[in-house]
Amino acid sequence: MNYEFESNEEFSEKLDNEDILSEFRNKFYVPNNIIYMDGNSLGLLSKDAENSINRIIKEWKQNAITGWMTGDKPWFYLPEEIGKKCAQIVGASENEVILTGSTTVNIHSMISTFYNPQGNRTKILADELNFPSDIYALKGQILIKGLDPEKELILIKSDNGRYLNENKIVESMTDEIALIFLPSVLFRSGQLLDMQYLINEAHKRGILIGFDCCHSAGVIPHEFNKWDLDFAVFCSYKYMNGGPGSTAFLYINKKHFDKKPVLSGWFGCDKNKQFNMDIEFKHARNAGGWQISTQGLLSAAPVESALDIILEAGMNNIREKSKKITSYLTYLVDVFLSKEPYNFKIGTPIDPEKRSGHISIEHEKEAVRIGKAMLDNKIIPDFRPPNIIRIAPIPLYNTYHEVWEVVQILKKIIDLKEYKNYSKGREIVS
Ligand SMILES: *Cc1c(COP(=O)(O)O)cnc(C)c1O
């Protein structure tokens, strides 16, 4: 798709007028007088999600423990119900997705089930650009099996610190690899890997493969079933807008339902028998078998209404707007910010089909201070070391005009040398 853009302000308003998702912004609490471009790290609160939290508080007040089995939405089955909704978003069967745990815990859980080193096949294939927590979990899982992470974890290298080459990943799929675990999207550069291709190539070689979809779930349509993906994990607080630290998801292909949940817990029982309190663990033959503990309802309920909004908007519409609004941003960066004295570079694939929902703009020397100046100019981006400012215009609540403003403010920060007013140190959470 080639977009035809113009760089004047009126054109941004025209794009907003043509935007079929523009009404969805009204469902969210968009912070006053702030341009929020960080929904890839923490999605905004919607009124619907707030109502769901209030519903749980009311039910707790009125029903106390009977809330587990009474009311319109008994708490006991909520993770399955929310899993069903999520399954529609990621292209899975309804019993293949469950709301449970957190991303990192779910990685531990999935790897403990799927990593079975045997004979020559003892290694896990991952990549050096993945989110650190994923790598920590993989190393921990290798240790639990009594093996040495230095030997058994193979990290695919990047040529340029930004992108991975899918063909190079395939070349690394040797007969020593027992399991592959990769991100769908690289969190710094936003590169979207060709998941279907990698799944096919892994399976041709008899290797199981899972993905961390934190940076694609809710902004990119997936077809887990069609692709025959073995398993996936993802959080619900980024593009899914489920709330800070909200409960995460895991997907497990139905052909693996007989595999053993190794991080097992009583909520993984067949729910009709859980309260028999049998000490023999028989896990539910669905994704729910990988639940561990009593689900925290206050961090689960908002996810449901957040997903309803995504379903109402439609994943394809979300993706279309995401591709267009990020392309608009790269266009404006190119027009206003790529030359002297601005010197910003795009560190994200230029082809919108090959990227997710954020654009990384790199500034070799001054990214930290520019990021701080953006905050004082009422823009919230985020910063990733060493020199990356990530800007995420979110299809459900950001406008084209906001994108135009962000670029003008960046231009002003350089024109007036505003960044010079700040120190070079970084904040703890960025
Ligand atoms: C956001 C993110 C996480 C976060 O993990 P938590 O367990 O929720 O803290 C992990 N991995 C990736 C790839 C992420 O993008």
C-alpha cells in the first residue's frame, strides 16, 4: 500500500475526518493536555474497563465468596470466558487461550512443558534482541533441566542491532534444536517476524516453536490455528489496554493438550472436579490446564471489556489504521526531521507489513535529553537505550493530528535547542 500524504496541518485533520475508528477515542480516558504515544507499553483505561472493575468491587461487597459461582459472570469461569474472546483476536479455537499469570510466568510454564531435551536435541533457539525477561526465563528453564544455559541457549545474532533476518533464523534450525522461542515483534525496532514462515520451517525440521506476542497482540491480526503454532504467550496491558500489570494470556495448540503442565496448580484441574480436592492432578484438557492459582479478579475483569472494544473495532480495521498512522509518522519524520540539524533516523522497517504499531526514531547523540524535553512538552513517548525514542500512535485512541503535533514539537525541541536544558542521566522507569 502506498499512501499519499501531505505535510500541512490541514491534511492531518482530513485524515482524522476520514478515520472510521475515530469515535473509539471517546471510550478512553485520554489524559488532559497530553499527547500519549506510549500505548505500546501501557494502554489507556477505557470507561468499559473501569466499569468492569467497579462490577467486581460491587460483587465482592454484595456476594462475598458466593461471587465465585453466582452473578451474571461467575468469577470461577472468567479466565475461560475471557480466553474465548481473546481466541477470536488471535485466530485460535476458543479453548486454546486462557487468561492467566503474567507473561514471564507463562513463559516459564510453557517452556517447562515444551522443552524436553533428548539425545542430540537439547538446545533452545532464541535471539539476542528479545526482551531480557524472556531470555532470563529461558536460561532458568535450562538450569531446571540440569543443563548449562551457556551451552544450550543459542541466541541468533542481529547484523545491525535492530533487525533479524528470517533466513538466518532458519539456518540456525539445526538437528540440535529442541525448541524455538522468539518474539513476534522486536520490542526496540518494531520489526514483525514472518511467523507463518518460521513455524513452517521449524515444523519441517521436527522442532516445536512458540512466540511471545506482547508487541503484536491487539494491534496485528494473528492466525495461530491456521499457522499451526505450538504455543504463545502475551500480556494484556500493552495494545490490549487491560490495565497496569493486568493478567496475561497463553495459547496452547489443542494437539498439545495431553502434554503435562509442569508448573502445575489446582486451578489447572478440570473445573468440575477441582473441588473434589483429589491430590492426583488431572489437568483440564484445554488451555485452562495451565492455570496455576486463584485468579485475581481485579486484574482480570478489565481485560474482558478491553477486548470487547477491540472486537467491536475489528482487528483488520485496527491493523489498517495502525499501518497508515505509523506510515504518516515516518513520512513526517522524513519531511521535517531527517536532515541537518535534526538528524533523526527511523529505526523501524519502512514497509508497514513488516512492522508492528510503534515507530522507533533514533537520535545518535541526544535521544535521552530529547525524550526529557518531549515530556515537558506534554508528549509521552518512551525511551529505550541506547538512543531510541519509541512513538506509538494507537489506532483506538490516537489521532493523525496528534502525530503531526509530535513531529512539530520534535522540530521545535531541536530548533530552540530545548534539549540542552536537561541532564543526560536516565530515569529508572522509562
Ligand atoms: C512487555 C513484555 C514482557 C513483560 O513481561 P511481564 O512478565 O509482563 O513483566 C515480556 N516480554 C516481552 C517481549 C514484552 O514485550
